[in-house]
Amino acid sequence: MKKAIIYIRVSTDEQVEKGFSIQAQKDECFNKARDLGCEEIEVFSDEGISGSILERPGLMDAFARLRAEDVSYFICLDSSRLSRNTSHQLIITDQIKKCKCSLVFVKNTYEDSPEGRFHLTIMSAVDEYERARFQLRSELGKRAKAAQGKLTHSPNLYGYDFDKETDTLVVNKKEAEVIKRMYRWVVEEELGPYAIANRLNERGIPSPRGKLWYKTTVKRILNNTAYQGIIYIRRYDTKETKFNKYKKQEEKVKRKEKPKIEWMPVTVPHVIDKIYWKKAQKILAKNKNTKKYSNNKYLLSGLLRCGLCGSTLHGNITTNHMGKKYRYYVCSARSPGLLGKEKCCLKYIRADDLEESVWNKVVKWLNNPPEFKRMWGPEVGMQDKLTERLQEITEELKKIKIEKDKAITLYLKDFITEEELEKRMKVISKREKELNSKKVVLDIGYKTYINDTPWFQDNVLKNILNKLRNLDISNKKIIINTLIEEVEVFPAELKIRARIPSTII
């Protein structure tokens, strides 16, 4: 009784480009097996796998069966189904021959002779050429699509839905609100990815996969250029990486980033304003760099730039001969010094003196409506933006009150200990203080931009402003970061650049 093994393979690209299908190959190979008088036929297949991979699961299973049983014919549609690599084809044909089995192609003939092997080599070379030509055509097609603002596939990006009909991204409003909140926490509170992940989890907001948020997920979102309106395709060299699961560990290919000049930008709807996105990147980079210098609190960390060399300033502690410690701000090009940059001559600046000068300027702005408005300047739509932001903060404060009540209820019902209650209340109260400090600045801005209700007639605001000098460093920091973009430090003067209104909303 004659036995036959049928091997069929189709890659995803070939199905799209040429209409190949597993079933079509199977039918033709079955007809060939019956013509050869085979009564027992077994099918092995590899679907969605490139012909450039030798160790394919279906092919390896077919070889195992060849070695275990007496098989008369190994039937394939054509030589390209076996492999698109010349050396691989010779390896495969040798393996079939060792098992004393005849190789049969449906679309063309093959003889186990020098002439037949030569013909197979030529056909294999043609297959390699066709594969290279298809890859080039595919690459050009993708580039043309990108130039039209279209994507070749869904990037599965949180905050967007993929429109298959137009091959474009559409903003998912619900998810976009979460993203806006995350960026706001970076810019307004200088929270890092870890703290943001914890806050999202505390509020029960599901992650992109519907589970908990993690630092890496948050970091990916905060660094993604797509949210400011540009997504890059062809950024990574992924050649052969999708077939790693079929390769040995030492043969696996790592994904590598291509030179930036080869990236292809595609414009997509933005979720975050470009200026605001860049501000978030500066803060994230600053937080990453300042951690290595000191754990002490510095009111102006991340805002200072040297007027002499343009480098950033960071906090530093020095101790005198009596053991007393002093806080300073120092240029990074002076201490510890920057590679390839001449050592800066800006002297160490006492932190207390510099912070007091900047804070006094902020207090002056807040207590002087004309100065405040001059600083921000006329901004179309500012009143609407401020109103929207104030409403969001008010809602946040309501949620905080609910969180407080919930924590107390859990304690009274003995679900949490007194220690756990204190821990929760500390976190909640800190957030409440931060929101209230932010609300003060926005309230002043709002009342400054509506002429009929000057802020200094608001007794609540007046009382709060009278206590500005007694705020703790965390609340002062929130107000300063809301109003100031950068402080340029010179040996005998400061240049304070106020933040553009649109970047604080």
C-alpha cells in the first residue's frame, strides 16, 4: 500500500498578494497523490510562516513521520512551498532522499538526478528573487500609504481606535481623558510613572489590558510621540523577528532601532498639545537626572538653567568645618561637570536665597492683577479653558471627600486597622492639598480674565493669598511650576520666564 505525505505552506503576505490558500494547495496535492495510486495520505502544513525559515513546525513533523514510517511520496505544490532559500531546499531534498522517499511537485517535475538538482537550484534562485521583489514592492506600498497619512495596520495604541476602512486612527474619548490626566499629573505635580500607575490603580481605572497599571506601561504612554500627533512607522528593523519562536535560542533575531532618518512619520489626531507634551518630556528627563544628586527637597528643581553656559542647575549639600549643612544650587557643567563641555564658572548659589527671590516674585504676581494678566498676556478662549479645568478640579475634590468617607467607614467596620487608616488619609490629604493649591492659581487666573469680578473682591481668595508665605514646600512647588516655565540664573540677576497659558490648562 502506497503512502504519501503532503506538505503545504502559505505565508500571510502570499495569501493577500496572490490569493494562495491552504485548502487550494491541499486539493491539488490530494489529486496528485491519488493519481500516483496512494491509498494512505497524511497532510502537514505551516500557515503564516515564511519560506525563509527552515525549522518550521509542520515541516519538522513531516520529517519525523518520514523517518518513522515507510512513505512512498513527499508531495508539494511547487518548490517555493518547500523553501525560498537555495541552501535550505538542498537540505530538505537530501533529507527526503535519505528516507528513501520520492519528492513530487504538482506544478513542475523533479527528477533525483544531477540535472534535476540543477533545475531545482535554478528554481530556488528564482523563488529568492521573487521574494526580494515582493518585499521591495511591499515596502514601497507602505511608504506610499504613510505619505497619505494612512497606516498599514492597527498599532493597538491606547487612546485610539483603528478605522479599518480608512486605515487611520480615531481618538477614543474615554481613554484619551485618562491620558490627559496622566500628562497633567506629570506637568502640574511632577509625578513619575510609578506614582501615576499607583494613582490610576487606586482609582480603579483599568489599564489598556483591563488589569493593573505598571510603571513600564505608563512610561511608554508618556514617551509616545503619537499623543502629540505623530506616529513613526518603519522605526524598528523587525526582519525575521516574528519567526523567532521557530528558531533556536542562539539564532533568534533581536529587534533593532533604525537610524532616525529612516523613520517614517504619519500624522494622527493629537490627544496632547505639542507644547504640553514637550513640557512633560522635560520634566520626566529632569526627574530622572535629579534623583542621582540628592533626596533633599529643592523648591526650584527642574526650573533652573545657567545663564552662562545653558546647562541645568541641581541641588547640592555642603558641610562646613563645624558640621553644619547648607543647601546650594550648582551648575551641572561645574559640578560634577559635563563631558566635552568646558567647566562653568558660575558660583554655587545658596538655595534659601534663590528660592526666596523667586517665591517673592510669584507672590507679587498673585497679589497684583494687572501684573498677573501682563505675565500671561491676552489669550483667546482662556476663560473657557480655565472654567473647564476648574470644574475638573472641583470634581476631583468631590471624589477625594468620598475617598475619605470610604476609608473612615472601612475603619469603623474593622475592615482596616487604625494604622492603615492613617496611611490612607495621609495620601488622600496630600492630594487634596495639592488640588487646592492648584485651584488657587486657576481661580485667580479666572477672575483676572473676567472684568466684572476682580479677584481681590473674593474674600476666600484674599484670605488664602494672605497665607501664601506660610505654605509648605510641596504647595509652593505646585504654584511655582504652574506659573513659571524656566528661571535663567546669572551671577548678579535672574530672568524668569512665565509659562504660556495654554500649557497649564
